[in-house]
Amino acid sequence: MRDVRSLSAKTRRRRDSQRSPCFSSLCAPLRLCVFALNVTLAIPLASLAEPPITDSDRDHWAFSTLVRPEVPQTNLVTLPPEFAFDRHELVDWSRNSIDDFILAKLIENGLVPMPSADRTTLIRRLSFDLTGLPPTPEEVDAFVNDPRPDAFEQLVERLLASSAYGERWAQHWLDLARFAETDGFEHDKLRPDSWKYRDWVIDALNEDLPYDEFVLAQLAGDEPPNDNRIATGFLTCGPDMPDINLQDERRHSFMNEMTSTVGSVFLGLQIGCAQCHDHKFDPVSQLDFYRMRAFFDRAFDFTKNKTVELPSRNGGSFKSHLMTRGDFRRPGEAVEPAFLRIANPQDLAPEIAEGKAGTRTQLARWITRPDNPLSTRVLANRLWYYHFGEGLSESPSDFGLVGDSPIHLKLLDWLATEIPRRGWSLKEMHRLIVTSSTWRQPSRRPDRSRNNLVARWENSLSKDKQNRLYSRGRRRRLEGEAIRDAILAASGQLNQRRSGPGIRPPLPPELVRSLLRDQWPVSTEAEDFSRRSIYIFVRRNLRYPIFEAFDKPDTNASCPRRNTSTIAPQALMLMNSDVSVDAAKAFAGRILAHENGHSRGKQIELGFQLTLGRFPKSSDAATALTFLEDDTAFHEAAQKAGQKLHIPPGDLPVPDAEAAALADLCLGLFNLSEFIYVD
């Protein structure tokens, strides 16, 4: 496969000269001066010829015609001698076509996949993957001891049917949609009804709204015969400055951001780079950008000091123009809505006529055409990324020439063609991915007693260092929202009430002192403080502390993949924040309320089950017991010295010093690496 990053200098110069005619050798000196002085010259835009889309442009993997590849068939009989000890395992390793593609590529590179992880690992991984919540001890016990051959498939069905599924996967989409409940910028004004879009996304995912209808609702839910205006909140999710003096500048910035987001989220291209000039690398012209923007220009009105309303009509008086050098003060050539040329090999055009569907409806239908070379590849890659922690392409919103080329391109294309075959059902694609043997592989080194697996593991580490070939599982850190939800679930505090306006739990006093007045009025109902993280109010200029520590994006732009950092504030947050300390006390109270909660052995066992989803090993139990004994002695001494102990509320079946030590143990469990990482 051609590596796009190795394009020759000659090819790059050719593309630059084609796509940046305003910097050609004859005109550059004059036009650079014009730009510096911001002087408008009467240069006909027709002279700035739009570069054609060439066959060479369409050679790029993401722009090429989407053709369903054949599923590879691996002849295990002809495996080299070094695979002899694995042959009997590989016969039954492939569970579906995903595994066939992965296995063929692994064997081609001298690798063999790992067998399935154990059931305790699988249920914890699957629960966080599909619902963002840990499994209960009862759920773990039921699955581990389920004798049915389809026990795993039944577990998948139960989790997909849970309302927690939509809450989990909606967060992924809201990252892309740059969802917030305020405008951003200096005043960061409230958007009172924006939470309705968040709830719509959750409900749509829980109902398994087909993806083509999901896209249609968000781009054109207001256009007859569609009836889903709330869903168009996707378009208005971005930052805005209603109080700016130049409302034309506001409109220009807002519409450009909206258009750029549509391009990156649904087509996986950074078309926003063409706001001011033809794209430097991708075959996207400035006219392409403004023709795309023209689909939305007439749907919105802008009034000073007023939040942009959701679109409610198709039409209006605004005329779309290319903006010279991206300057809102220099409207140039008039443009009409048109589909992005590089993704439109059939040269289709929207029908703008009386009685025809609205133009945004036609845009949504074009985006979700099964033969669109970009949209289904983008969706398949996003689903893979959220399930595996890395996409088949590692640049999920940039499939252009400087993006990442997939190693498993045939698998990506097969998944892309599978989406419409399965009725655009996201749940069907989840089933396909998580029931594969590829997804079930362990992420931990095998026990040394299994010599053949250890050798296989070492071979994987040697030949597939970054695990791009998927020769083993991938350990993944939870997001801040999932960590907080897991803390609340373990402590028995999680309030699973759904929907409604964003809630505002108390903030640390030092943070409150830095805010403007009434920027974070604490919610009046205390029970709301423990609702799932997706319902916490999203202020664009202020991230909830635990979310900020664990890399929640700032919502000023679409986020296709979150950063995963390891920094000191994360440990400090888990050890010292009110969220962790209060939950640890509640957790200790939950354990003590158990019928055998006064037994230290049972306390340790329940603590591990509720946080890590497993029983403690003998070494774990011994370490925890020593800690409880030593910490109890410490608290007894502190109590004699007149110090106040942090203990669970209510009547306790054990002395206060023992309860305080148990709360400390619970806090320690929240701080374990195993708690915030999923194997």
C-alpha cells in the first residue's frame, strides 16, 4: 500500500501549485501586499481556477471506490512448522469475519493470536465497553458460572438492552458534537434547552435508530417531512459569541465552524482547512468548502445577544458566497449547495426546486449513501476505535493525505460495507465486534506455567510492539466520567435517574472563588449529585474537576479521540477530592451493612468484588488485612488524642477506629491502577 506520507516533493509541489493559485509566482507579491493591507481589489474570482479532481486524487485509500473485499480463508494445514503447536487452537479461533481478516494478517507477519481472556476479565471489559459501568458481584458470579454455550452472547444482549448503553455511547458522540450547555468565550452564557439534544442522543442510541436516520435527524430534522427539530442541536452545539458587535463576523465564524464539524465528523476530512484557500494536501478547494456551507447558510438567523435557535425552516434571504481569503468582509463568487467533489465520483447534485426535499435532507441522504467512499469507512473506524482504544486508522477525523493509513484496510472496507447490510444498526455492529475472538484477547501476560502462551506473548511484543496487528488485547484507561460512575456504583451511591437539565454538584471552594457570580449554582436536590456523569452540567469554560484531570475535551471543537495522560493531579484527585473521600465513607458503610460486614475477611472480599470485579488473591488479602490492623491502631491513637475520625454515617457494628480504617481501605481501592484501567 502506498504510504501517503512518502509522497514525492514533486507531487506535493504540483498539488500546492494547483490548490493555491493565489500564491502563484506571477501574483504572489501583489496579493500578499493586498492581504497585509486588507485592501479589496476587483479581481474576478473566475480567474482563480478550481483544481479538477484527478484519477491520482482518487487513488488515495479513503477516496477510492468502496468495494467489499472477500473474506480471507487461512489454510491452517500449510502453516509453517513454527506454528505447529498452535494449529489445533487456531482451527476454532475465528468466530466471525473480523477474525478471519485479523488471523490472515497475523500469520502473514509470523504471529499467532492469543486465546480468549477469562470470564471475570471479559464481563468487566464488556460492561465498561457497552455501559460505562462495572458489573455487580452478582452479575460476575452469574456469568462465570453460566454453563450455556452462548453465555457471552446472552450477556451482550442484556447490556445492549440496558438504558446505560445509550448513556455510555452518547458520551462518545457528544465529544464529536462538541456538546456544551453554554456559549463559551468571555461571558459563557447559558443555553437553557441544550440538554434536550443530549437526551435525544441517548434515546436514539438506546432505540438503535439506524445510523442513516441518526445522521438525517441531526442535519435536517426540521425539514419536512422530517419531524425531529431537537436533533438538529448537533449543528448549534459549537461555541458562539452572541454579544459581538459585528454580527456578520459572528455568522461567518459560527457557520464555518459548523461546516468544518460536519466535514470532520461525518466525512472524516478536515475541510475547515479550506476556509481561506484551497486545501494544501487534500483535494478540497475553497469553493468546495463554501458550497458545503451553503447547505446550512439559509437555515439560521443571528440576532445580537440571542442564542442561535435551532433551524426551523429551509429558505431565507441569506445568499451564500465564497469569502475571499476567508474574510467575512470580502464576499466573492456566489455559490449554491453542492456535494464534496472528492467523495462524489458519481457527480450527483442536490435538486433545488419546488416540491423537492430540503437541501440538508439531500445532504444527509448523500452522506449515508452506501457507495459514499468516506462516511461508512469513517463510522466503521470510529466504532473500532471506541471498542479497541485505537482505530484501524489512527486519525479518525482525518482520512486525508496526511492522515494515518490503515494496516487492515481490507477489514476496514469490509466493515464499512457491512454497516448498510445490517440496516445501519449500531447495535448490530457492536455485536459483531465484541463477539469476535479479536476483541476477547487478553491484555495481560499469561501465567508462566503456560509456556506455549508465554512464548506467543513474547513473539507478539517483539513483532507487534504497538499492537497495530491486534495480536493481543489492549489495556485501556477509563475516562473521567466512567471513573466517577464506577466510584459511585461501588459505594452504592449511584443515582440512575435519567434525562433532564444538567445537574451541578458542589465544587471545591478554591475553584468557586475563581468563578464569576452564578456561574455554577449548585443543584437544589442533593440526590442529584450522584447521578451519572453524562448528566453533569457542561460549562464550556469550566470542566468538572475530576473530568479535567482525566482528559475530558474542552468542547470548543469536535474531539475524535481523547488524550490519555498520566499526571500527578489524577492521583491527588482520587486520593483527596470530596468525591473520592465521601464515596469511600459511603463504601465502607455499604460493606458494614452486609450481614457479615463485621468480619475483616469479608470486608476485604466485598471491597475487591465491588471495585475490581474479582475476589482478592491470597497476597492481596494478606496486604489488605495488615493495612486494616495497622490503620485501626493509628485511628485508635488519633481518637485518644481527641481527633475526629472520618467514618460512615449511622450506627456502626464495629468500633469507630475500625470503621475509619475500612474507609481508608476503600479509598485505597479507588486509587489502584486496576480500578481505573480495564484489562
